[in-house]
Amino acid sequence: MIDVKTSLPRVAAIMAAVAGLGLAGCNDIGGDPKLQIGANPVLPALHQYLLPPIRIATPVVWGSETPKVQQGLQVHALATGFQHPRSVYALPNGDVLVVESNGPKPPIFRPKDLVTGVVQWFAGAKAKDANRITLLRDTNGDGIPDLRTVFLDHLNSPFGIALVGHDLYVANTDAIMRYQYQDGQTSITTEGTKLTDLPGGPIDHHWTKSLLASPDGSKLYVGVGSNSNIAENGLQAEYERAAIWEVDRATGAHRIFASGLRNPTGLQREPITGKLWAIANERDEIGPDLVPDYLTSVQDGGFYGWPYSYYGRHLDPRVQPQRPDLVARATVPDYALSSHVAPLGFVMSAGHGLPAKYESGAFVGEHGSWDRTPLNGYKVVFVPFKDGKPSGPAQDVVTGFLDADNHTHGRPVGLAVDRTGALLIADDVGNTVWRVSSTSAAAKPAS
């Protein structure tokens, strides 16, 4: 009898070795990742693979270690012992909601699906989840919660949260649910009502649904990822996916606000201009330095290339038939984050609580690569903004998730800024929420 617990890592290691022997079809050694950060990333010639390269960071426990932060910052575990925490949300009263979630089990149609599933399992991405939201409350302001409760349970692969007045919205993988919320409430036991369905199974390749309310609260914006890498499951499986939806909060009616974004995993409003911004995970399997994941403003009606082209109008020859009419109007993203960093967390700076250098810009949680050498991402970066636009190179803020031996203690996912201005990081491999604050005098809640 085969012991699955011991066999799967061996299978993953064999697959990684096979890719490393060159059977992947080309060299998977990447160039300098810094050349692919900013408004004008270096885009090399593409390669096509017989098998995708596999480079896995082996998970190890944190133990007594913590992530590393830049000078002027300090980090500690806000709370531990979660089951795959994917996102965090700060309520106005200071409570923190932690979404413990993972994706539904995908069907296997091709050998690649099996390979991908084993790799994700070995890297910690298929860990058991709780399908719940946990509430943390710090009643004395010392940065350590003294109340922890199950806030909302029996969900279906939740990810995004938005509070509008006394309506709390949760984006499950297949629907937006609305719950009545009262200030200070520590649990919700009443059934929610469905606002609208979202594209879900049976494939549901990119299952996370990011969520953001409009400034006036009348609309919800939802990031809906693609059902494949480059539409290999057929365009019918991509109906209204790889897009950002605008949902009317009163009726549940929706329209496609922007399209061609392979996996828009985070949505935010830039505070000066009020524009919608998103992070997006781009396509795989055309080289270690293609395609850069990105941070971009989102234009109403904009098309961002997927699946027909990448980073503007660079054609992807794997996609047939092509759509030159769409490629001709593809929008170039504002800011490249480097290839395969897998940005899954995004929050705009609140302008208080952290050192002055972080007052204006975007924090991005980079979950990390699985298909290039050297590994890329596995950190939280800060992109400075000026006059509502990126104004310089991304700066490492929180590192140490990945060690020199390619062991990962954790992988950053969702981000939030709490009421004091501290940065919160969901770590879905370390099963921890980290809190990054200033080393100066204790920050006070924002007025």
C-alpha cells in the first residue's frame, strides 16, 4: 500500500528533478528581478515548455523566528494557530477579521493538473482550511488581542470582505453574501442573504474573489480570476472571468468594469485621485522572466490583454484563435512587480502610524514563485506614490519568509492597515497574522 503522506512529497521532488534536468524545454534560470520592477520592465523573448519548470520552496515552521523588517519597524505575531489565513480586514472599531480559507478541490483533466496539484500541496497551498472568519480584539491597545472568537462560519472558500454601514459583505468563491453587522459584534450566527452569484465551479481555477466598496457605498468591485493559465479550458469556461465586476449594492446587478486581467487578487482606492487600482497575477510557462505580475490603475472599460497578449500588446502565440482587435486596444499596466512574484495582498498606506517614508504608496504582499530559479517574491514590498502615481522602485519592507536554503517559514498573502496604522499580514503557510509597527512611541488610533 502506498503511503500518501510520504509519497506525495517524493512525487513532487521527482517532478522538480525532471524539470531541472532540462526536460522542461528550456533554461528556467531567471535574470535580475529588479530589471522587471517599475513602469518599463525588461521583457525578454518568450520560451515554450514541454513541461513547466518546478522550483518549490519547502515549508518549515517558524519556531522562535519571525520575519525581518526594515529599520524603524518592528514585527510580532498578532495571533497564531490559524488554518490557512488568506486575508485580513480591519473594522472601524479596531477589531480585525481573519479569513481562514482555501480553494475548492479542482477537477483533473490533464497530466498538468495533477502536477500542479501535487506542487501546490507540497508547497503548503493545499493545506486544510476552516472556511470561516475569526475575530481578534485588542481591548487594551498593547498590540496583542485578548479576545478571539469565531465571527462567521460555514462559508464557501471566502476571501474578500467589505463593510458598508451595517452591511457586511463576504465574497465566497461562488457568491457575494450580505450579513447584518452591529458595531462591536463578536459573532454572526444569522444566515446571510445572497447579493449575487459569482463564477465558481466546477473548475474554479482562480478561486479567490477580492472585494472593495465604492466611496459612496453604492457599488461593490469584485476581482474575478481566470479559469486557466491561457484559456486552455476553452473560452466558454472564462465567461465573465479574468475581469473586475461592478456590482450594484441595491439590486445585485453587475457589469464588467474592466477585463483581460488574468487574476486581479487585490483592489484598492488611491486616496488622492480616488482611482481604482488592482494587483494582478499574470500568465506562466513562457519563461522565468515572463510575465511580470503588476500593479495598475483600472480604467472603466479597459482591456488588459489576457489571454491574447501580455503587458500591453505582446502577443502570446499559444492562444488561438488570436484577437487582433482586442490586442490593438490592450492597456499597458502602470507598474511591474517582477515575474512570478504572485501578488495576493494589497493595501494603500493610511498615512499614519508608520515612518514617514511609508506615508504615500502601496504595500504589496508577494506570495512567491514556484516556476523559476532563483525563487522570486516571498516578501512584502512598498511602492511609493506621488501625486497619485508610482514614483520610484519597490522597497522591501518585510522579508525573511524565505531562507538561503529555499526553505519558506511562511508566505505573505492578504494585507490590511489597522486603526493605529500598523500593517497586518496574513501568512497562510506559517498560519500566523503578523503585525508590523513603528519602533517610535506607540501609535494612536487615527481620528
